[in-house]
Amino acid sequence: MGVLSPCLVTQPDLLISPDGGLMAVRDGRQVLVGGQSRDAYLVRAAWQQAFALPTQPFPAEGDATPDGALACGQDGEADVCLLNLKGRAVLLRVRDRSDGMALLPDSLCAGMDLVISAAPLRQSCPGVRGLDRFTAWRDGAQALFLGPEGVRVVSDRAVRGARLWVMKPGGMACPLCRWPRRNKTAGLRRLLLFA
């Protein structure tokens, strides 16, 4: 049963890394990965293992996948890719040097079902559902399923719940320990109790 389980589970069409910096598109016999993250190597390795498929970078600017489902830089916008998959249109902002201050043009947002950005979306694409770096900060990694009924998003936080051992939004390293500012030994004792 364990060997067959990957065949019995619906796999996501898109993935967003826990820090929101990397995006992946499952494209038949490979996983296309774009963006930047300090943990890129580890995230790519985990995605490669989860899908049992090799990872490849997103198409270069002005290029597209052979089937045309993922095209990058086609509308003259640097670091922006358009994904048309299963009847859904998704705009992917892979990098943004302005940290969301430069808004995406309304012409790009028109007709999109979803906008995903490695930077904050701020006021970009009003009226279109968006996932950005702050969504990843609040909810963790995201798995997206595209279909005729719409886009279904499953977040790490939604699956794991709000438990003591689950990292809170913006949490660092140790979800169970909270270091007091004044008394460092009390925090150390508390940490040792949970070890």
C-alpha cells in the first residue's frame, strides 16, 4: 500500500515555499521551480523527493515551456510568469526588487484567477485573489490545486493546526520556548523541561 500511495493521492499543481520565496509548478515529468530563498536547496530537494520528479528552473525571460502552459517575461514585465493550467490563469511574480512598491499593471491582472508573489502584493491586482510573502508568513507553505471548480489552497498551518509545537506566524526556531527578556535562566529551565 505504501508504494502505491503516491498514485492514489491528488498531487498539487503549484507549491509555495514556507518563506514565500520559491514557487513550483508540476509540469508532467518535471517540477519547474522559480524564485529565491535562503533554503532553496533544501526546499528543492524536498519537492523533488515528494513528487519523485526532477526539478528544473522556470523558463528564461521571453521563453515558455514546450506546451506553452508557463511563459515568463512575455508581456515585457521582468520576473513575471503566466501559468495557464487546467482552465485557470495564474500570475506568478517570481522576484520583485521593489519589495511590492512597484505595482503590477492592471492589464496583467485582468482575467487572472490568482496572483502569487514572492514579495508583498500591497495594492497590486485589486479584486483578484492573491498569495504573497505575508500569506506564507502567516500560514506557512502552500499547496494549490487547480481545477474547473476553482483554485483550492491548502496551507501548512491549516493542516497542522494551532498546536504548541506548530510554529506561530513569524516564529523563530523553537515554538515551545519563549525567552523572557529579563530572566534568561527561567527560559532555559522551561526549555529543558520540554527536552
